[in-house]
Amino acid sequence: MDQPARDAIAADVDESLLVEAGAGTGKTTVLVERIVSVLASGRASIDEIAVITFTEKAAAELAVRVRQRLEEVRRTGDPSPAERERLDHAVANLYRARIETIHAFAAGLLRQRPVEAGLDPQFEVLDDLAATLAFDAHFDRWRGRLLEGEHPELTRALNRGFKLENLREVAEAMHAHRYVLPLSIARAPEPDVEGFVDELAGWAAELEPLPARCVEADEDEGVRQIAGILRWAARVAAAREDPDHVERLVLFSAPPINKGAGTQANWPGDADGCREMKRVVKEMAERLGTLQAELRTDALTGVLPLVEEFATGFERERRREGRADFDDLLIWARDLLREDLGVREYFQRRYRCLLVDEFQDTDPIQAELVMYLVADARSAEDWRELRPEPGKLVVVGDPKQSIYRFRRADIGI
């Protein structure tokens, strides 16, 4: 970043900017200069600025840097009387500055409008350990009620290989991605088990005479596996009036099948027989694999509405008890701004300038929250179509780095 670019970032306080700057390029200094310029120009007062960082340490360090620079400009600079008055006000009221993490900022929004957010103003923010313990307790109660009741979808899923221990994995995933709830689940067509039974009978009929055509049948791997396939096909055919039994045979009793097994040298004078065997086995194995995947997917899809009830019930419990984890702060603040236009307009007037440091670590929920604050409240229904008002947003980041990439961080926002 050259000096003209630095000067422009500091001086163009009526322009919203995205500043790409890597480590060691002085991006924090640029951010501090922008803050001081905004304050000196009257673009915003100290309590009308929000500076969002991604660690508490960074917030504390930035607050110190801002104070030092404000003092320096007052002492060694050449501000006009109006600028000096604004800088004096900023220094005297720096304690009111919102220089904090995104979670602290979101919590502040909720505490300023608790009634509209449907929260106790004194809600508790859970640390990671407390949040995990709360999840465990609610999950155990929910699973107990689930197993005491009658849930055909769960029974079907268990018959198809879904394990009770998988419930926790699905519940954890649903809880972690609750910002997309409610789910819109498009159920695929029911797996055609009956059709497979008919196809399997046809493949068995094609395979049954082939071993007699192989001269070296005892030596041919392809021929040796035919016997197991035929025995399994007979069991499936015998169970066709019991669909649940057929599904279990398909999922748990199918013999291991090598689609490429068979050597033409073992079929002297009948290469067509070897090719026919391989064709049939390949068709059957691929159709079997597809059906198994369809059955397992359908089982999981059937369980998802039950787990969604867990996630939404757990959220209702936290709201009722006045407890929020870190993701709740972001989701609930996002929801408040998205759903209540009056609240959104209030905060848009309240914060005339937002500065976001380490923007590469911003996930879509955080970006959505920021955009609702800096854009015209009525300019678009989809937040991704919103555009910041001139001078209201400055984001600084290095797209090559993302300390929270394992979460929802998206440098393409």
C-alpha cells in the first residue's frame, strides 16, 4: 500500500471503502488514521462510530492506538478550531467508543432493543464450556423423550442403518447451522426397492448358467463370486413380501462384489461368456450401490425434521432462560435488524460509520448484520443486494489470511 493510497483512505471520509492489505503493510495504522479523520471532519462523533475487530486483544490495542493518535493530532497537528473541538470531544468521550469484537457489538445491539428482540435485557452470554454443557443437558432430555415416543421416521431410519449415536452428530450439525432454519427439505422419491427386487431376479437368471460355460470355473474369481450372489438374490426374492426385510438384506447382507473379477483366459473359446458375466455383475453392483445410498439418504432426510425440532426447542429454551451463546448473539442481532425495519433504521441513524478490521474473517451472518446497518433500509430485500451508503463503511482485510476459516468465514462476501 503506497502513501497516496493511505492518504486517500484517511481523507475520503465520504466514500465507503474496501481496503485489501496484508500483514505488515500498516493496515492498523490506516484504520486509526481513518477513525481520526472521521472524527475531526465531523462525519461522525465518537459515539456514532463502531469499530469491529475479531479478538478482544485487537480491540483493546486499537482503542489505545486511537487515543494516542488523537492526542498526537491535538498536540502536534494543525487542526482548525472546529476540528480541535471535535477532537477534544472525542478524547473526553473515548470511553463511549464501540471498539469491540463482533460478538460484543451484537450483544450491545440486543441489549439496546431487548423488547423487540424478545430477550431479557440482562441476558447471560455463555462461554464455550457453558454452551457445551447446556447443549448436552438439552440433548439428553430431548433424546429421552424421543425414544419414549412413537416416531415411524426414526424407526425406519434405524432399520436402514442409522445409529442412535448418529443423532448427536446430526443435532450438533443442525445446532451449528441453525441460522438457516427452518429447513426446506425436498424429499426425493421413495427408493424403488420393489423395482430392484425384480431387476435382481433378472440378473440372477442371467448369471446362473454362466459358470458352466467357464472351463476354469474353480480358478476364476468372477465365477466364484456368482454363487454368493445367487444365494443372496434367492433370499431377497423370498422376502419380497416384507419390504423392511428386503431393505435390511440390501443394506446389510449383500455379498462383497468385485465388478472387475473374471479372466478371459479361464474362458477359452467363450470370451463372450466372460464379458457377459462382467456386464451383469457391473450393472448389478452399481444399481445396488445406488439403492443403498438412496436408502441411507432417505433415512437421514426422515430424521432431519425431528432434529430440527430439537434445535428450535433448544433455542426457545435459551431465549426463555435469558442465555445466549456466541452464535446466538450474531443470529439474534441479524434477525432483529432483518425483521424489524424500525429498529434497523434506528441503528442506521445511531451508527454513522462502521469500520471492520480483519474482514477476511467475516462470515456471512456477520456480513449480513453489517450490511443492514450501513445500507439504505429499503434499498433491497436480499441483504446481498444491499450497497453501503457513501462514507458509512470501511473494511480492512487480507484475503490471504483467515484465522476463522474453519467456521463460516467467507472472503468472497
